[in-house]
Amino acid sequence: MSEIELMLSAYIDGELSNTDSLELEIQLATDAELREQLERLVAADAAAMSDFDAMLNDPVPAALVDHITAFQPRASANED
């Protein structure tokens, strides 16, 4: 991922400082190609979130439930 893509991703996720967000918004106001890049990333983010949200409704595989249920943590060397 390029530096600008990382910055756009951080912008989408609300992870930029107010100063960085403002600077990017100024660039977006004057750069159509950058706006298109942002729109593509927003669309990809929305698609990924939609796909991930759908997976949350899938049932947990029985084998995984059995494995978790049967798990017993090992005693640590520091336990008395």
C-alpha cells in the first residue's frame, strides 16, 4: 500500500489527527484523482465490512466448540 493509500485508509477509519485530516481534505478538494481513490477505498471498506458482518451470523463449527470446551490451560511454572 502506498503512503497516500495508508493516509486515506487512516482518514476513513478516523485515525488521522485533526491537522492531518484538514490537510487531506484540502488536497481532496482540489484533486479529482485523489477523490476517486478515496471513493474506491470507501467502497472496498464497505464491501469488506458487509462480507465480515455476514460471517458473524454463521454458526460456530461444532469441532471448534468441542475444542474450546475441552481446552484446559496448562499450569504455569510460577504457580505454587
